[in-house]
Amino acid sequence: PTSSYVKMWADTQRELDTMLQREREEFLQPQEDHEKVMKMLATAYIQYLEIFRKLEEAHDHLIHRQKRAAVRQALDGVMGRVLEIKKEMVALENCECHSMAGILLELQRVPEDIEIPIPKYFIKENLGILQDREKYLHEILLNAGLLEQEPITAMTLEEAIRVIQVAERARQGRARAAFMKRIYLEEKRQSRKEKQETRKNPDDAATCIQKVWHGYSQRKKTEKLREEEMIFLGMNSTEMINGTGSLPPDLEAMSSLQKANVLQGEVQERADYSFRHELRRTEGPHIKETLQDQITQCFLECRHITGRFPDYPPEKSGGSKAIFIEKHPEQVLEDLAAKKAKAEEKEKEKKRKEDKEKAQEKKTAKAEKPVVDESWKMGPSNFLLMLEEGSSQYQVFWENRNNRSDFLQDHDPELIKGEEREEVEKEIREQVDEVMQEKLLRVKQAVDGETGPLAKAGKDKGKKMKKRHRKPRKGGHENLMMSLACRTIDSLYQELAEEGLLIQVKNVNLSDYMGYYDCLRNILHEAGAQPMPSIPEVRQLVALYGILPLGSQTVHENAPLVKSLLLAGPAGVGKKMLVHAICTETGANLFNLTPSNTGKYPGRDGLIMMLHMILKVGKELQPSVLWIGDTERIFSKGAPRGEEEVNFKRLAKLLPHFLRALKPKDRVLLVGTSSRPFDANLGPFCKVYQKIILIPKPDYLTRCGKYFNHPPLWKHYILQHGGALTKLVNLNCLAQVSDGFTQGHVVDVVHTVLTELRLLQMARKPLRTAEFVTSLARHDPVYKEEEETFQ
């Protein structure tokens, strides 16, 4: 029920308040012991993740729109704070993966507790838009012939006979229904004739009709109210009415969950109620009159002090909002004088500090012993203030609220009016500014003989005419930009899709990237070594740097900005799958900019136009992911050979400009994948990609998976392809033999063995281990030397 999630929200908010208090006490003090700092950061990181998980669950299940908005603010703040703490941990250890086994043990947590939860609102709030966009892209690709259509298979004779039989039975059923309808109508006509012959009293007939109608309408109202109440409570209404209560537990749970989800979706997607019109009608005249009186009084007092009417504030400075202060003009003048005095004092202090710094520099230069401050101090945060404001709002509006009044899970009119009142005041202020500006000009002309700002404009005109006017350069780049500016987003979207630059996203989630925690890695961490990151650590990094910022606008604008991400690892470890998972979890567009696609826009101007098209569409339809497969090819060493490599080099030079054009408000991420990053020219290569995630091959625990009751890699793919497992298939043997092979090798082996013919023979000829081992022997594993080169 909803009350349990309200309680969960209240408990989580108290935990969050405790965390904020602890941050004020611990993180504000400089620390010299880096191990202690790392322990503090990791503890806060794990605890914030637990709060994050609870807030996400509460936000997903709450129905009340304003409660969801309050939880959403806290949820985004916690997400951003997790990213800020992660940045501090990486800067402290110079490593993306951290050993947290000891801290997890102290906090009595399991390794799964540091998995990054992905909020469901990333997709749910834009589900309709994403579905329409997917259909539109599918139509474009289908019309362009870029989709592989399913092959048409001929029917067998038995299938054709079955289809004909079904159609014939349906025809006979429709004919019988039409015949029975005719008989029913005929009988009805006969009964009407008989009733007309036996004429009754009109008063008796009216009383009978009223009785029947009142009973019918009341029964309908009662049934509707009862059904709504049962659906809201998540209970099966048929059970309550009939008193049976004998449904199987699985069916009961499914039916109640389905009804609850339907109600939740309907209420969450309910349109906002337009209180703005009501406020404008009831409070608009009073607001307008008050604004006009305040502006008039301010102008009169200014003329009384300065001897002339002031100029009306321009729209850039906010119009009349700039003069809406609770102070008299005399106090304003005093404040201006005080500000000037403070500015002069600050300048004097700056000069003193500069003199002291110069003196200290001279002393240090003589001593030749530079002083390095090795103490650690937490960097400034963009989310702590947001969390504190959310906490105070929770205490004011929601902490002591009587939730019984929210039974219908609708809305609170007073809260909505408070939000809408600012918008109404803004609209009315703009109208008042237009009227008062004209009045001020007329008063100036009548009283002071001034013509207003027009005279100043005439004086400044001569100065502007003296400035040298530069002519724009004529070139292909400007012409391209002009042509792009005149085109619509739909036309650019269609062209990018037809050229293969905008592709369909495969429906895979981040949780589908299978891999489990190996506790033995912590021993290597404690010994000072940096082992290959595990698959769960890869999932965490992809979620932190890719999914969370792309999914939330607030997080992307305020969290440490990551514009580019590189996924590096041997062939077949799932780099492309992770790219598609980022797009699936966030609803992002996927632009495929592999080196083979760049030839469709040859020359420097062509590449510039292509990047501008991608940037324009990606910003308008954000979030967006720009994927460059085999990205090491565009950063290859040595001189380019051939026109294709020249085009690659041009793209490598343009990528930094593309990244520079991305602002914090633009949810666009550049993701590169590379199976041979060591072949690239590492200077420009590492400048383009801010974060580099090294992706390992699956370890023994992932391939076997028996210790924690997880499905092993081999078993998962064999069952997925329709195979049946018996005692003749030794999964432990397969896990041991496949050491050094990737997930791609396992998928290829299973696909090669489980052909259509082999699946048909499964019943009389069960699968054997040797079949998979023989096929696996035809592949080359990832050798130790290649792993060392990656590290």
C-alpha cells in the first residue's frame, strides 16, 4: 500500500538528515591521513547508495504527484552527491576501482549493496515520446531498405488446412449470431405489440420506470466506488463481493499488482490542473493594482530626492522587478554608498595580500624549499544545498502532514497555487511594465520636458555608425551552417537515419551484462596491486558516468561533467552491448559514427556538417549517445595512407571542437569502443576521452556461478538458444576449459553447436560436453601478453 512507501520516504529522509549532519562535522575539516579520508569517503558512498535505493523505490511507487516531486528533488540530489564523492575517491587513489570489502564488512553489507540502482522514471516519464520516436525511426529505416525483413516461409498442408478450418468456424459462428439476433428482435416486437394492447395507467408506468432507474443508477454508483476502492487497495474485488477468497496466490498477486499498476499509471500521468486561470481571475486585479501603486510610489519618491523621474528599467534587468524592494529610495542611496566603501576596502585588502604574497615568494625563493600542503579537504558541492533545501521543505510540508487526507492520491490545491502564483505575478508584471513605461514617458514630457530613452538612442547612433562593420567571410563552412539553420529537426533526423548514422537501439539492460563479485580481488588490492576491474565494477562505472547523468537533467548540469567515455577491452567482452544498455536505460538516441560511416560525408566541410547535424539533433532530442566503434583507427600512428585514413585524421581533429561545443545542459555523451587502444596515438587519444574503462574477460565465478546460486554464463546461453541440459553436460568442466575466452566466444560456440537440426535431435540425442569443447578449440583465447598490454 501507498502508506508503507510514505513511511519508507519518512525513514529515508531521517537517514539523509543524519548523513548531512555527519558531512558538516567530518568533511569540512582538513585531514592529513589519506587512509582515514578514504574510509570516510567510502562509508559515505555506501550509505548514500542505500539512501538512493530507498528513495528510488519510494518515488517509483508513490502516486501523489506533489509527493513524487519532493522525492524526486531528494533523489536527484543524492545521485549528484554520489557522483561528487566518487570523483573525490578517484582523485585520492588515482584509480577508478576501489577496495571496499573491509568497509562493507564493518557496515554489515553485502557486495550487491554497492550496485548502482537505475531510476525507473528515466523511461516512465517519457515513455510515450520514446515509443513514437521508435516507431518513426523504424518506418524510416524500413522505407530506406536498411532493415532485414523476416523471411517468408511457406505453409505446410496441415497449417493451411488448420487456418481454413478456423476461418470457416468463425464464419459459421457469425452467421448463427446474426440468425439468433433476428429471432430475438422478432420476439421483442411481438412482446411490444402485446403490451400496447393491454394499456396501463400512465402514472403506474412512470412510477415503475422511476423505481427501476433509481435502483439501477444507485447500484452502478455503489459498484464503481467499491471497485475503485478495491483497485486502490490492490485487492481483488471479485473475491470481496463473492466472499470466496479461494484464488491461487500467484493469480491473486498478479491480478492485484496489475490493477494497482493501472491505477498508479493513470494517476501519475494525470494532467496538471490549471489553477493559473483561477488565480488570474480571482487575484489578478489585486496584484495588478498593487504593482502599479508600488511603481508609482517609487518613481515619486525618486523624483522627490533626485529632482527628476528615473528611467524605466530595461527588460534585460527584469523590468519593474529590479525596483521591487522593501526599502525607501534614501535607504537605496545609503546602500549604494556602503557598497562603494566596501569595494574600496576590498581593493585595499587585495593590494595588501598581493604585497604579502610577493614577500613570501621572495622568502621561499631564498630558502628554495617549497611548502606543499598535503592535507585533504572536501571540494565544494552543488548538491548539499539542494539536499538541505529539500530537507527543510519536507519538514515544513510533509513531515507532520495527515496522510489520510491524501486517500485519493490526487493533489494539494494550496501547494499548486503557491507554485503558480509566481508565474501569474510574472505574467501580470510584464503587462504592467508595458503600461507604466508609456505612462512614465508621457509624464516626463509633460513635467520635465524630456523625451525619454529615444533621445539617448539618437545620441548613441552616431557613435555606433563610426564602428567599422566587418563583412562575413564567404566560404563553404558558412554556407553549410546557413543551410542547416533552415532545416527542420525531422528532416535532419530522417537524413541521419537513412545514411546509417542514426541506428536502432537493441533492448538490453545493464543488468543483462552478467558478472559476479570475486572476493579474491580484494587480496590483490590490499597487497598494493591493481588487478583488472571485475564485471560488477564495470557496471558501476558505466552507470555512474553514462546512465545517471544522461537520465537526469539536474544531475547532468550540476555533477562533475563527463563528456566522453572509452570502453576498452578484448574483442567479444560486451563493449557494444554496454553502449546499447546506456541508451536503453536512459531512452537515448544512438548515433553510429564508426570510421566506415565517415566516408559518407567526405572532406573537412562534409565532416563539419555531419557533426553539426548530429549536435543539433542530439541536443534537440536529448539524451543522445554518439558511438565511435574501433575508435583507435581515427587516432592511428604515422602518416595517413589513402583518402579514407585522411578522413579519419580529420575527424580526430574535429572531435575536441565537438566536445567543447557541449555544455552542461546538453545531455550528449561521446562513447568510444576499442579492442586495440594501444595502436592509437595516445596523446590526442587520451585528451578526447575523459574516462577510460577497462573491460575484462569473464572470470571463473562468472563462467561457473555455482557458489552464490547465480546462473553461469554457459547455462544462461545454452538455455537461451533452446538447448536442454542433462548430466551429460558438465558445466564445471566447460567453465574450466573456457578460461581465457570471452563472452563473445561462448555465444559463438553455443550458436554453432545448437543448429536447427541439432535442436530437433535433442530428445533422442542429448547434448554432451565434448560438442562445446570441440567448437571452442577453433577459437583463439585472450593471451596473457594482450592483457598486460591493456593494463
